Amino acid sequence: MIHLEAVAAGYRTFRLAPATLSFPAGTLTALIGPNGCGKSTMLKVMSRQLRPSAGRVMLGEEDTAGLAPRALARRLALLPQENAVPPGVTVVELVGYGRAPHQNLLGMQTGADREKVRQAMDRLDLLALADREVGTLSGGQRQRVFIAMALAQDAPVMLFDEPTNWLDIQHQVEVLRLMRDLAREGRTCVVVLHDIAQAARYADRLVVMKAGSVIATGAPKAVLTADLVRQVYNLQVEVHPDPVTGTPVPVPLEPGRDRCVEPV
């Protein structure tokens, strides 16, 4: 479990308001909100890329501020929004970088390391691309490689910043199902998403943010209302149940147009 105790943080031009939040093990939590509301900043604080100006971030019973970098990396993996592609590196080599926190100072991979890499690539459908240079791949393929690298790290806490960027709908669904499965396996998974309906469908909990503040937290059916969407996104919607899962789906209203009451 990861827990934020009255955490505040930020930069000269943007700050997160103090927040107390818990992200339990075995759950997938989605951070949602408008662009620039602080979702990525929240992940940076949780992963110690950004030090809090107040409060503390706890991993279980330990303050992350006191953990050595390798110890933190064994317990927490972060997939950032932007990832640089090293030149000349193959898919299997890049995914193997995820094993670095578990290796000795010489960086030698063991049989167990190689198996973790293989399993991560298999779960992201990358085995056929193992020997391809990452720089030659499409944007969606590259994104899957970086997700596999985070998975190979095998940390009990996994943070993902907009992991469905660049992915087609098939791979978006596969990645979201993977994250849900990782949570079911006992990990603490936190993901930043822009698609509200996807967040409501796949996440156990939502954390809704606006202008650096946490506006609401809870199960999607309890949190995602038309009033909340109007407050956070300044958008008039109706919220309807997903026909497959029953989870809430916001449907924007068109000003000046009659509602369509028949299926289209």
C-alpha cells in the first residue's frame, strides 16, 4: 500500500494542495481530471521524482524519503508520460533494463531475470519483436515496450502515466486489462487516464482532480455524476450505464439540439 499524509508539492507556477490519500494493495486506482490539474505531478511525488514540500509518502510502514534508490526501485515502478528511446537498443535489451534494481553492481542477468523479461514481453505481445531496435518501432509498439520494462521490474507498487497514449483501441483494452489483472494479483496500481469511461470501466477507484486539488475519491459508480463532470470539466453531460459492465459513461450534451431517444 502507498499512503500520502497531508502531502503538498509543486513548482513555482503550480502547486498541489495538501492531500491525504491511500492507495490499497490489490486495487487499480485511476487519476482523472483536466489537462494540467496535477495528475502527473501527483505520480512524481509518489515516486519521489518530486520531493513534497509538506507531509510524507509512505510505502507500507516506511517513509519513501528514507529509502535508498535501489530499495525504492525494487518496491515501486513508474512508467512516465515521456520516454526517451536509446539508440541501437533492442526490445529485449530495453525490457531487460527493468531488472536493474535486482542485479548486482556488474549488471549481470540471472536466469530468473531473463525469465521475468520473457514473461513481461509475452504479456505485452512483444516476443516476435524481441530483436528489433526500439527506434524502428511504431509509437504504439514502443509504448508497449516501455510498459513491459516497468512490468519486468516486478515491483509491488506500479504507477502508469497515460499508458494508453499511442495505442490503438485493441492494445488500449489489453493494457487496461493487464493493469486490472496486476491489481488482482495483489499489486498497488495507479494510472493516469484521460478517457473517463475507460477509467470507470477498469479501475476499482477514481481520484478526481482539478487545479491541483483532489475533488472526489471513491468507486466509479459513487463518484462519477453529471454534477461532478460539470464541476471538474465545465461540460454538460448525462451519465448512462455502460451496456456491458454497468459502469458510468458520461455522454456530452449538444447545446441547442434535441436528444436522440432512438438507438443509432
